[in-house]
Amino acid sequence: MRDRPDQPRAADSGNAPRLTDVARVARLSAMTVSRALREPEKVSAEARARVAAAIAETGYVPDLVASSLTSRRTRLVGLVIPTITASIYAATVAGMTAVLRARQFEALIGDSGYVLDGEEKLVAAFLGRRADGIVLSNVEHTGGTRRALERARIPVVETGNLTADPIDMVVGFSNHAAALAMMGHLAGRGHRTIGFIGAAVAGNPQAADRRRAYDEAVAAHGLTRAPALTIECPSDLEAGAKALVRICERHPEVTAIFAASEVRAIGALLECQRRGWQVPGRIAIAGFNDAGMGAWLVPALTTVRIPREEIGRRAAQMILDRLEGRAIAEAQVDVGFELAVRESA
Amino acid sequence: MRDRPDQPRAADSGNAPRLTDVARVARLSAMTVSRALREPEKVSAEARARVAAAIAETGYVPDLVASSLTSRRTRLVGLVIPTITASIYAATVAGMTAVLRARQFEALIGDSGYVLDGEEKLVAAFLGRRADGIVLSNVEHTGGTRRALERARIPVVETGNLTADPIDMVVGFSNHAAALAMMGHLAGRGHRTIGFIGAAVAGNPQAADRRRAYDEAVAAHGLTRAPALTIECPSDLEAGAKALVRICERHPEVTAIFAASEVRAIGALLECQRRGWQVPGRIAIAGFNDAGMGAWLVPALTTVRIPREEIGRRAAQMILDRLEGRAIAEAQVDVGFELAVRESA
DNA sequence: TACAAGCATGTTTGCGCAAACATTCCAATC
DNA sequence: GATTGGAATGTTTGCGCAAACATGCTTGTA
């Protein structure tokens, strides 16, 4: 096919040294060199030394593409997150890549833009690259995504919420229990009219679970029940600020807001600063998640702490365990949550 | 080698359909199927239709690993950033992956932890995976990194600062000019004693450029010059807060702080809130970068706006241009900066 | 009618490596 | 001394695909 004389080629020719080049220099077979790199304990100390010297001499860099083709392992794990520009997902990415990289795995990262169809496209792209495993950041998927993952027969971890109908493995926490705990805290502080700012619940089990917890707490504690006390909006500072204002206009008697994301809560809190409203004096504000600067604001944000980095680490570990044939103790891991009660509520 | 009868294999056997399976169903050669997928204009409409039908029937997913081995193209671009959990780099990642994904490329992302040796390890890992291009997030590298990249003969983009000694291509801006502009703004507002909080300059040309601009501005505008007015610290909220306090203790006459990162500035600003110091009345605060929530704080942060997402997009585009044989107009692109004068200074 | 030109399609080969199988060699055992 | 077992190393083959080259077929033109 191509002109490839079987001689040491200069590094400047664009022809990188291959396993056979190392083998020739080391006076060993290619197979022994390959083993020296992957399973050094199966090779004599003498051979190991000769291989090391030959690699240093040739500047050989193993070609993981060819290795993947023949071993049917790419050491690649795909990760789908809603958006890379949100610190909670950045923490998950950091945890996951740290565990993967320590084992010579790399992550392929894609942001779905919070759109299920985007997730399906990313999964297809990752499967085309023959990723050894896939991590998803929600538990709601298109039929196409589920089918593709089931056909691929690779380890899959869903994260973010516990689910009754997992594809394979799950690392999550109970959004319902966490939101219920925060509502309990607010009610315990004497708040009787509490507003709720969250994501649209349609097709979003996590958002639906948080909202359901709100409704249940309203009923359980005998709180004010009114449609205008709850708002669905995107998770950004501006939306949080606007939602706060709208709730307070319709219900001036509101004394607390539970914002089901950290950025919505911070947006609301900063809006209060702008208007000179005392927090928590005039209105208390509680958030959800703790990856941003909520702890540093004045007043510091009361929120729900989710171990986002741990989620990434556990997900990666479960994928690795399965790939390396270790038994998975529990296919569904609950990492739990913690109320971070600070100043704002 | 393996038992692989040349018959349609069931999806449940773990044997995914290959190009030849599609070819058999479509009654075409494997090569025509391959072309129909990659260069559809070179194939008849009839053949395209048969291929499409056969792919739908078999559920074929092209194996990009095998494709990469034979085409010597992985459609993978490596990106090294200091840390994934900083919004300025998240913006660059978002810009880069958006451009890459539109062309069926994926990014391999690694965080160096602000350590040059970490960068070298990541570059080695990316080269082992035969990435088609590499993007680095600084212009300072180990000798090993430079040598490895030069031997690999692939397009490389350095980002973040303009440099006199590029490896290949650069997308950056002048940290010196940007910092000088901000100092000019502060001096123009009448501040005569200005503190500076930045990163350690040793081995960090960007930090050194910002600091040099501060020194030059102090001299040019005849400002107070004192060692205790400048502090080197990490880029986090707490460090920013502590640095502010230390400068004010030693120099109570200071009226403005220039923090050479957004999070240091926000840390300082929030510390002022905590202490009840008016900003900018008691002390003015200016930052650098605009990817976080500086615009939303009360008072809103005056800062330098760097188009971080554009940096990611341009870097990806330059890599793609080179890979696809298009001429690069300028190997060093200056994306510029903009002063965002808001309330805090 | 002959033939060039170009398009659509087919055949052969090998990318660089590791799985599977084969061989060699040495020490321990009887 | 013959046999066995196992460790170290070697040989053959093919992973799934695309590059390079080859062939056939249509159309237009002299």
C-alpha cells in the first residue's frame, strides 16, 4: 500500500516509530515489547530493560488507536452533561476525569443543552467511537437513547436522581427527600407562605420530584397554597431575580423562597440586595446545590449540599469496576445530601 | 482468529454489524457503502438509497476506531486547561466543542491543575491517542511538551496571551494592554494609591504581563509605590478577601484595588460587604475576566471583558482549517478585550 | 463507428497492534 | 536420564475500515 521500508525512519519524516521498530532495536519480538508495556510482570527483567532503552532511543509512543482496534477496548468513557458552563456539572466532570485518568482512561464530554435529543446525538457519537462506557446526567431519555445503549452492551451510569427504571447503574440522590428536608427547615423557622422557583417539570423527573416535595410540604405543614407561589423558569441569575419579583408582587405576604437551584437562589438574593430588602429579615431565601459562591455571599446562602464531585468519582469507579470484571455491590448508589443552613434562611 | 462466520449476526450476540454486513444487505461493495457515508456526492442516488435502507435494517454504526487507523485521522482534538472548575475555561471549552462537534470532531479535555508537568502528561496522553490537533491554555511549557508537539507535526494552538515564541498558532490577547487599560481607568478616576492582587509571576507570562502593566502605570501616573500594595495569591474567593484585608491593614490610605482575576475581585468585594465598607465609596474594586456573576453583584463589578468563548471557537476553527488544508490568514490572532466599567470602580 | 473521457463501482491491501496459539528452554522431580 | 511443568518468548492472524489502484459502463465527439 504505502511506501514503508522496514527500516528506522527519521522522526522528521512524519513516520513515527512503531512497535516493530522498538522490537528491532531491542532485539526482541514485537509481542514481547507489547507485553513489556502492558503486562511487565510477564516479561523478564532483562527484556524490560532492553525495551525501556529501545523506547527511549526511538521515542516510541504507543498507538492507542491500533491498540483499541485489536483489543476491542478504547479506554474512553463518554459523559453527557446538560451544560459545561454550570459549576455543578464541572464538579462532576472533575471527579470523573480524576478517577479515569489515573487508569489511563479519557473522558469524552458533551453538553446536551438540556435537550433529550441532544443527548441522543451525543450517545450516538460516543458509541461510534466505541466508548467503553457511558455516563448520563439525568434519568429521562428518548427511546432511541435507551435502545442504542442497550444494544451497545456497555456499562452505563445514570446520575442525578434515583430511579425506578434504570438502564443499568445509577449514582444519585433523592431530589424528593432533599427538597422535603429544605421545606421542613423553612416551615420549622415559622414561614407560612413559601414561594417556589424551579425548572419545568414536564419530562424532567428531578424537577418534578423537587416540586412534588414542595406540594407535599405545603399540605403537610398547612402552608399557604396558591398557584402564583410557584414559578417555572430556566436556571440562571436573571430568571431567579425575575421570579422572585413576580412572586412578591402577587403575594406580598411571602416570607421565604425556595429556589430549586443555586443560581436561581443567588439571582433572587442579589435582587433583594438591589432592592434593599433584608435577607432573611424581609424574605428568607434557600437554594439547592452548593458548587458556586453561595457560601461566600452576604448573607451566606442556605442550601442543599449534593456531593457532585463524588457522583463523578463513583460513576467512573462503577464503570471501571465493570470493565475490569469486579462485582458491583449495588447497581443503584445513593450519595445522599446535606442541609447547609447558613444565613439566608 | 475469532469465530466470525460471514453471516448476519444477531444484535444480541455482541457482534455489531460491520460495513460488509451493510454491503451484503445493500448488494453493493463495502467500498461503495463507505463512500456513500463519507462522500455521498461520489455515489449514485440509487446506491445512496440502498445504503440508507441497509443501514436502517442492520442498525449499523460506523466504527471510528477502525476508520481512524486506516485514514490516519481520529477527528479528536486535545484541550489542556488549568482547571475545569473555573468559568472562564468552561466558556472556552463550550466554544471549542461547539465548533468541533458541528464537524464530527470530539474534544479530549484535561486539566493540568495549573502545573506545567501536568500539561506535559496530558499532551503525551493525547498524542498517544493520535489527536489530530492540540489546544493549550497558556504559552509557557516544559521543554518536553514543546519537543513532543513539534515531533507530532500536528496543528497546535496556544491561547490566553500573545507570545513572541509560539509553538505553532496562537489565539490570545494582550494581558499587558488590558491591565494597562484598567489601571488607566482607575487613575483617571482619581485614585492615587492602588493595590494589586494577582497570580505568582514566576513562570507565568500572563501574570507577569499584568503585573508589569501595574508597575508601569504606577510609574506613568505617579501613583504610590510600595511593596505591600501588591500581593500574589491563588485565584479563589478566600484568597481575594484575605489579600484585600492585608493590603488595607498595611496601607489604610488605599482607595482602589485591581484584582487580576474575577474571583479574586469578587472575593474582595464580598469581604467589603461583610465589613460594611462602601464600594466604591470607601474602596473601589476592579477585576479581570467576565465569565462569572460579577455583572450581577451589588455593586456590579467593573472588570476586563475577554471573549473567552470566542477564543475557544477560533482555536477550534484554526485547527480545522489546517487539517482541511485551508490557509491560515494569521498564525497569531488577537481577540482583544473590552473594559466593562460598571459600579464597583 | 471508434474512441476518449469521465463517472460509478469493485478489488486488493495494509494501517499498528494484541489475541490466540506455538515454541523454546530450563529447572524440578522421579 | 527421561519427563513434566511452567515461564519466557515467538509466529500467525485479523480487528474494521479506507487508500490506492482497477474495471466497467455511459456518453459525446470526431
